[in-house]
Amino acid sequence: MKKNRDGNFFEDFRVGMRIRHATPRTLTEGDRSLYIALTGSRSALCTADTNARQLGFGHRPLDDLLVFNTAFGKTVPDISLNAVANLGYAEVSFLSHVYPDDTLAVETEVIGLKENASRKSGVVYVRSTARNQHGREVLSWVRWVMVHKRDHGAACGKAVVPATQPFLPAGLLLRHQYSERVREITAMTGVADLWDDYAVGERIDHPGAMTINDSDHSLATRLYQNTARAHFDGHAMAAGGGQRLVYGGHIISVCRALAYDGLENALSILAINGGSHVNPSYAGDTIACATQVLDKVELGQDHVGGLRLRMIGVKNASSADIAFPDPAGGRAAHPPGVVLDLDYTIAMPRRGH
């Protein structure tokens, strides 16, 4: 029997197809430490157990994007091993915090397919769900990825492009795991700004920038057990006239870490409403980002609210140079230096009444 694990190509997918991904992964404190080393994450809630306990948690949860990237990595061998590029995300819902020694298992349903006009590739739309060792859903997301065809002449069915919500409404956002003690986060960060102090339309230019080394993005992608050839196989990429790509999830993590300055009292990510990797990133690129407040979300609690944010990441430029074009313009609205356009919602303490 053939044992070549060459992954699925576009013509192998069918709408309604369900895949249980191998293998479940237990996350540890070691994973957290490596994630901090690779991204510089400074989240107060995730940095120290003393912080977490003071904020009303038994112990500190893992960084939301460490969880997302790990779960995402489980899907790669079946969904995007033969990808041209990961194109975008929608309806990413963080349903429960994940802690060290939790084990994640991931399943995916194919919800859409669309062959490209060139007939050399097509876009695969999937919805994936991660559950912990107790069977509880902790994360779900939709993504779409461009995948090579094995046979350019292979017949493909009628295009199916699923509709997605532009943003997750308040009723679907995690809200019940925060006590009134989360307001004490200001004593840890030394910054007084809470949910009440942000205004819709406000712009935040995050002052830091980070250069991505070959070792950084290689280690990050291995940490998530993401086996996509585009991130590892320099020989194959050179043969196609290119070079290894930085995994887009690493760009999101770096930008989120840089965005700490200006959003110091954020508790956790509630949702990624939508996003796209506008242009590729490579080793040697320096990443900077800026944020715009899109909306203030009432979560039905006096002590915590939601901030819907738009974060744009650029390579080899200053955050002050970033423009926030109309989202309806899509990728075409951005200059070549933009690498990320992400719409996401965070939880932040509020002063209340």
C-alpha cells in the first residue's frame, strides 16, 4: 500500500467532507515560554500566576494566539500542506480559556470550494473546531486557503462560497469568566487606561517594531507543528522562483505583542472577526503595526467590555506611515508593504457605574 503522505490537493476536497486531524496536542508551560521568546508577548493575565489569581483566575491561562496557532497547525497536513497561501479568517471564536496540560483535538468540515480561473489551483473554505480533553469546545474558526491542484485538467464541481458574519455579535462572545477583580490589572501594568478611555475611531500607533529572523519563524512554525512546505522547504520554494514564507499566524502574534503598548490592560481575545494576509513576509522583514478602534461592545457586565479593533501590520516601515483604507477595498486598497489587516475583539476591564 502506498505510504506517501503528500496531502490533499484541491480536487481531493468535497463540500461537507469532515476530517479528524492527527494528533491531539498537550500544551505545557514550556510552550508558553517558547512563545514568549519568539513573540515578546507581555499579556498581564498570561505572564504570572500571581497576576491571574489577583484577577480572579485560579492560575494563568495560555496566550490565546498560542492556542489558535497550535490548533491551526493540527489542520495543516490535511488542509494546507499543498497551499499556495492562506488567504483569510472569519468567525474565529475563543470559547474558553486554555491552561497548561490541557490537550487539544481538532476537527474540520469543508464548507466551500472555488476553482481559480487558471485551473492550477483553487480556494478551499473550512470550519475547524478545537476541543479540550473533556470534549469542551475551546476555539472555532473559518479560514480559506488557496491550494494547488495535482492535475490542472481535473474536473471540479460548481463553486460554493460560504457566507460569513462580518463580526461576531456580543451574544456570542465569551463573557462569564471575568470577575470584578479584573479591574485590578492597572496595578500590574502601571497604566490607568480602561475600556471607558477608548473612543471609536481612535488611532494607536504602537511604538515598537520587530525584525523576524530565519530562526524565529522556523521555530515558531515548528512549535505549532505546522508542516506547510512554503514555510520550511527552501529548495522547493527556490525552484519555483521564490523563498520561504513566514507563517501568517506568526505575523499576527508579533503584531499582537507589539500592540501591548497602548492596549496594556487587555485581558484576552474574544474573537477574530476577519482578516487577511495582504502581502507575504520573509525572514529579515521588520514588522510594525497600528490599531484603530472600530467599536465599543457592551457585554452586559459593569466590570468588563469589548473593544473591536482593526490592526494593520506593515513590513520595513513605521507604524506612523500606516493608512486605514476602507475595508471594502480588500487587498487592492493596501500598498505592497502591508502584511496584515486584522479585525478582532478583545475584553478589557471597565470602571463601571
